[in-house]
Amino acid sequence: MAKLAEVQKIIKSLRKQGFTRYRIAKESGVDWKTLVNWENGASVPRIEKYRSLSRFNDNPDKGYLEK
């Protein structure tokens, strides 16, 4: 499991850059409701989803993620 604080930090950073929850979820390969649960601390992502979210955060303009 990924650390919840790190996940919330990444999501907050992307939201500040103007990305919607929908786009973050789509580009990360997760359901937007799951993303909201991560933001609210209701659940913690598995390491694979954390890595996917991290890759999108590193280069959000790329528009896709390597699987």
C-alpha cells in the first residue's frame, strides 16, 4: 500500500495545476470515485495505482501513461 499522505499530495498538486478529478482518474487508470476516496482518506491505493498516479504527476502533459 502507498502512503496516503503522498497520494493526497500528488492529487492536490495536480488539482492546483488545473487538472480535473476526471482527467486525473482517467490518465491514472482509476475510477474517479476511487480518486475521491483517496483524497478523503477513505481508502489507500495499491502500489501499482500509486505508481501510475506518480507517473502522471511527473509528466501530466504527456496525455497518456505507460502501462
